[in-house]
Amino acid sequence: MYQYSFDENTTKEIEESTKNSKNLLEKFSDIDKKYDTLTNSNSELNLTKMEYSVPSVFEVETKAKNKLEDYRNSNVNAIEEKYATKIDQVDEQKNDIKSNTAKEIATLEQRYNQIKDDAKNDAIKRGLARSSIVVNTLNNVDLKKLESIKELESTANDKIEKLNSTKNSLETEKQNALSSFNISYAVKLQDEINSITEEIEKNKQSIIKYNNEVENLMAKWQKEQEDDEYEKTTKLAKLISEYGISVFDTLKQNEKYALASEHFLNINKSDALKELNNNNVYKSELGKINYNKLLEEINSRK
């Protein structure tokens, strides 16, 4: 089957003509829109007020505490660790004293037991095993042993008591250090709360200012719209009273005719007539009078 094809120049001319026609029809649409705005007021001012939820006192305090959490923990831990080390050292000393005292008592008992054994053996050799002298001697050894043990224990207890006093002093120092830090922390926390509160108030005032500006702009825009609407309505009423409602169709068609006349002026007579005769949209857009007028205008060309 034979397929007809255009040469390159003809193809370009068709494409250019189609493009020009489309541009002209788009301009017709712009004219329609312009006249539509004369009878319709659908414009809107898209401004939105900002919303701001003011945080509660609890939320502010929580935020401040969270911000200072690392600061507080590091300082409290440093105090706890400092005194924990010193107190552990005291406890180690106490344990050493108890351990050494137990060893000394064991050694002392062993020594005194050896003295008693020696005294018994000596008495047996001399046949005085049941002598009151030997018995008294052994009793004296036991008494001396008890006195020595008591002295060792007393000395150990004195040392332990001093260490307990030192430990209590360290505990008191630790509590004082923690209390002192808590006071400085409370001051720092309040400063942080005040800073957050000031920032909240600043944001609040900024939003209030913005919303007030939005209200003023909307009020101004509304006033301008009302004034414009009044002026527009007055002009429309005057035009309608003088020429009737169809005046707008006539005005639109006249403007479209002016555009079309200029458009077809740049197109050769034959192509212009083809486009006008083969496209009914021109007749509906220009109206019968302007359409015929444009045909006559193009036909009159040489």
C-alpha cells in the first residue's frame, strides 16, 4: 500500500503552523480567564498562623535535669569514688590489725603453753608434780597469759576505734561534700530552668508577633479585596446597564479578533484560509461577525 510522505520543509511548515495555532488558542484562553476574573472573586491569601504549645513546668524541669544529667552524675560519682577509696583503706587497716592481733595472740598462747609444759616437766623430775608451788606457778603463767592477751586486744581495739573514728569522719566529709555539691547543682539547675523559660517566652513572643502580622496582612488584604470587589461591581453594573450582559462576549471576541488578525498576518493567504476553514474553534471563539471579518481580510490579500 502506498504511503504518502511530506518532504522535510513541508513537515517543518506543518509543525510550525500547528505550534502557532496552539499558541493562539492559549492566548484566547488567557483572555477568557481575564474576563472571568471580572465576574468571579476566588482569589485567596494563603497565610497560616503558627501554633505553639508552651511546655509545662514539669517538662521544663525535666529538660533542664536531662541537660545537666552528665554534669551531676560525673560530680557525684567523683565524690563517691574519692571517699570510697579512703574508707576502703581504713577498712583494710582494721582487717590487718585484727589479723595481726590474732596471730600475736596465737604466738603468745603458744609461748605461755610452752612455759607451762616446761614447768610441769621440771616438777615431775623433782617429784613435785602435785606441789602447791607448781600449781601456783602454773596459775601465774595463765594469769600472765591472760594479761598479755588482754593488753594485745586492748591495743588492737584502741587502734580500731581510732580507725572507726577516721571512717566516721570520712563519711561525714563525704556527706558534706555531696550536700555542698547539691547546693551548687540546685543553683545551676535553676539557672538552666531560667534559661529554658526565657527561650520559651522568646519563642512565644516571636510567634505572637508573627501571628499578629498575619492577622494584619489578612485584614489589609480583605479590605483591599472588598474595595476591589466594590470597584469591580460598580464597573460591571455600569457596563451591563449601558450595553447588557452580552457586552463581555463582545469584548472578548474583539480582543481575540485583534490577536488572530496579527497571527494570520504572518501566514500566507492559502495556509491561513485552510486553517480558518478547517478549524471550527475559530468561529466559536471569534463570533460570526469577527470570523467573517477575518475571512474577508485574508481574502482581500493579493
